[in-house]
Amino acid sequence: MLNVFRMFGLLGENQIPVEGSRVPPLSSILKSGIVDQPHINALATADERRLSVLVWNYHDDILPAPDAPVKMLIKGLPGNLTRVLVHHYRIDEHHSNAYTAWKEMGSLPQLTAEQYNRLSSLGHLQQLSPPEWKHLEQGELELGFQLPRHAVSLFQLVW
């Protein structure tokens, strides 16, 4: 949970609108929860030289499910930009998740130094991949990725 707060801490102060095609209506969520289709949504912020997009894949059931393909089209970047540096942070079953690793270790009450060091490293926010320069086309960038169920990704575009 701490890493979710770390992700929110990386967001900027100026929230910008996000449009999504996989967002169930609020009335449906209030009536029956999120049980039919996963709730894939995003929150975005922008500063003078950075855009951050937080994307999540939520479902009420805690059952295995295939990863969801996500395609983001980011529009309205400054017209003079030709490229941005993209950082991709992830919290899922295998990234930034010390609790899952601790359960896989057998929920040990005492840890060896090696086990403690592994859990400590997973307690930090991890990047899914190294930062990568991406080229823009007319101030737009399309990013495609797989998002596991109950996962959160944070993209930071810096220029």
C-alpha cells in the first residue's frame, strides 16, 4: 500500500481530463460493484515539463485473470517537442510488492538477511522497464501495454 502512496506522490498538482472507454458507469458500480468487466481507468496531471498518467485495472473478484491490453493516446503535448523520456512504474504481483513475496516465502515470522533484503527492495517503487525516449508525432504519443488485474502503472513523460 505504501507504494501506491509513493505513486500518488509522483503525480503533479494540476489534474487534467482523461477519457476512457473501459470505465463502468458510476450507477452500475454503486448498484453491483465491479464484477462483470474490470474497471480500467486513469488519472493524469501535468506540469511545465512533465506529464504523469496513473492507470489501474481493478475488479472486485480476487481471481486470476488475463492481463488487459491498454492503449493510451496522449494528446496536447507542447508542439515544439519531438521526443519525451518515458518512465514506467508498476505495482502488481511481481513488482513493488513485498507482501506477495513474503507470502511466497511462507509468511515467515523471522527472515534471513537475504530474505529481508529481497523484501526491502520490493518495498520500493520499481520501474517496469528502464526509461525510454519516445518520439512524438504532432504533439501526440501512443503507448500500448499489458496491465494485470489489480495492478497500477504510473507513466511519467519528461521533457
